[in-house]
Amino acid sequence: MNNDNELTENLNKMLAESVERESVIKFLRLSNYSKAESIVILKNALGICLLEAQDIIHNSQTWSDVKEYDAKLINDFFDFLEGLGSS
């Protein structure tokens, strides 16, 4: 079993044992997984869509220190794309 499958299985067990999602997210961050990696891992562990996993991670307490920066970055990116479309 590769590390990703093993991690997903361990997280599934944690969540099945009523460990709160926030604790799982905190575990991922403390284990040096990036925000993007945490989104994919949570998606796989919960069997949810990528957008839902992104929303959970983005709005978590664990990642709240970068939430405002990330939102601005995303908005700036879409503004840039809009500018390209109107050129």
C-alpha cells in the first residue's frame, strides 16, 4: 500500500472514531502537508468533491491565518483572466 492510500485509510479511521474534521486538518498541516495537498487528501478520505474539500479546508480554523491572502490571490487571478478576455 502506498503512503497516500495508507494516509487516507488512517484518516478514515480517525473520522469514523468521531475525531473532528478540524483535528484531522490540523494533523495534516502539522505533518507539513500544504493547503492544496490537504484538500486532495481530505477529498479522498471523505469521498467528497474537490470543491467541497477546498471549502472545508479554506474555512477551517487551522488555515485561517492564510484565508484572507488566499481569497485575494484567487480574486486577483480571476480579475487577470477577465482582463485577458476583454482585451
